[in-house]
Amino acid sequence: MDFRDYYSTLGVAKAATAKEIKQAFRRLARKHHPDVNPGDRGSEAKFKELNEAYEVLSDPESRRKYDELGANWRHYEQAGPAAGGPFADQTRGGNYRSMTPEEMEGMFGAGASPFSDFFNTFFGGQGQSAPRGRGPARARTRRQPEVEHEIALDLEAALGGRVEKVVVQGASGPRSLEVRIPAGVTDGSGLKAGDVLLRVRLLPHPRFERTGRDLRTTLAVPVTTAVLGGTAEVVTLSGARLSVKVPAGTQPGQKLRLRGHGLPAAGAPDDRGDLFVTVEMRVPTTLSPEATTHYEALRALETD
């Protein structure tokens, strides 16, 4: 029986905080969840390993005993597992997002082995398939795990909100949901729809870049407008057309700030970020004879 390096399984250091361990588990569990990778045996095996690792490292007492076991592994290996293993008297409490053996069987089918021999020997008691406190009575009191699903949204949805239809693949097959997207939704935020947790991914926009609640875009103006000053039209994310003042002597790359035309804060639609407009020069590619004459006259006047 080989030693199981649970820290390596979750990709964290031995000194990782409880928050770092939880974040690593959630990230990897989403990646390897069977609903995301249907029929992928490799992802199923990895998901079980992640579940087992988090089962031990998420509980401070179990983690302390596991660290003690790691330091003395050769001693236990040579002596052989005592009845129930060195931690057979361990009890567990708390509410974790790892899955019970019953939940694992519901996902992978009856007879699925949710935990390794290493886990069963040192954390579950010899001959048992689950640690103490993880039997059917406790499983009934635990909240069933949520189904997580990624939903890709454009910036317009984050600006004004909308209703989206989403198809989610669950254990019993695909199902269609109608989800209300609130204005101000952010990248990586979660939306609840019954037992489904929708993880938001904001898509890149062809004209706007997002920095928090601020938006950035470009504005091409004629050389004459940049030199002499004037006005130019900016189209915002909402489609509104705004007339902005371009100061005389505006340089390429100079930024204009339009307050309150960025993205709203979640739950506060009137609290908006800003829109920053970077000025670019629009240089003509063809000139009429008259325009050429004027540009040549300007060149003759240049002193820089």
C-alpha cells in the first residue's frame, strides 16, 4: 500500500492555509467533475482523489494526524496497519463540500469505491468504506452538493441584466433552466438556480476592455480635430451616442474620461464605473489636390 500525498493531489504546499486548500479543491473539482467530463475515466479517478484529499485536509484534526502519519510513514509501513489503523478512533465533524460514499455511489453507480485502501486503513477503520461519522445517518443531514455549470455572458448582460436560457448536464441528463442575470454581475461570480450554481465568465468584447467596473475603448479623430480641437462622437456599451469635446493639441494615446458610463455595481445599478476613451489619429490615406496643397503649406510652417 503506497502513501497518498494529499497536498500534491490538491497542488498546495504543506503550509497552505485552510482557505488555500478549499480554493484549490473547488477549482480542481470543477475542472474534473464528471458532469463536465462525461465518460472520461481519467477525470472520474481524479475527482475521487480530490474528494479524498479534501476529506482529510479540510478538517484540522484529521490534517494534524495526517501530517504525523507522513512523518512516521515508514514506521507504520513496517509495523503493518493495526486493527482500524492508527487513527481508527477518529471522529469527524463539520460541514464540508467533499462527498459522502453514498453521494459518490449516486454519481458513479453502486459498487464504486470512493476512497483508497490508504484512506480506509488510516482514516476509516479496517474493512470500512468510510470514516467514522460518515455513515448513512450523517449523510441524511448533509446538504447535497450543488451542480456547477459555467455560463458565458457578454458585457451587455453585465451592464443591463437579462434572462438567459441555460442547458445544464446533470446526473439524470440535460435540463433547461431560465436564469435571470442581474445587472452588475462580475467575472467569476456565482448565480444560484435551484440546486445549480452557475459560474459567470464574462466574454471579451470587440470594442471595450473591462477593468473592474471601468470600461476602455478607442476613438479615432481627424488630425485637424486633434490639432485645432473640436467634438467627436463616442458610442457607449449601451449604444448611446455621446458628443465629447476634444481639446486642441490632443496627443495620440491621450485619454478622455466619461464618468458614469462604465459597468454598474451589483445590486446598485446607478453606481456606475467610468468609460475611458483613448484618442487615436485618423490619418487620411488619399488626398485631393487642394488638400495636398494645404498640407504642404502646413509643413512649410512647421517649426518643431
